[in-house]
Amino acid sequence: MLLLALRKRSIVTTPADDARIAACTDPAQIERWFDRALTATRIDEVFAEP
């Protein structure tokens, strides 16, 4: 769903970004990325850690 949300928002991902998302097994991390994807304009904003 995260990749779908990114694509729907026209946020470009690289194969490395896709692999990073696919390899993540932490549901809390994926949820954080998803929440950021709702307002981000670039993939680096999604992956940014505070």
C-alpha cells in the first residue's frame, strides 16, 4: 500500500527505494513511512528520520 500511495502522489522511487520498502519487516516503520507519504513531495521526505 505504501508503494501505491507513493505512486498515486507521483513520488518517484528508485529500485533501491522499492527494495528498501519491500525488505522492511517492521510494521511501525512502514506506518511511519506511509504517514509521511501522505504529505511528502519527495521520497527523501518519506525516509527522513527526525
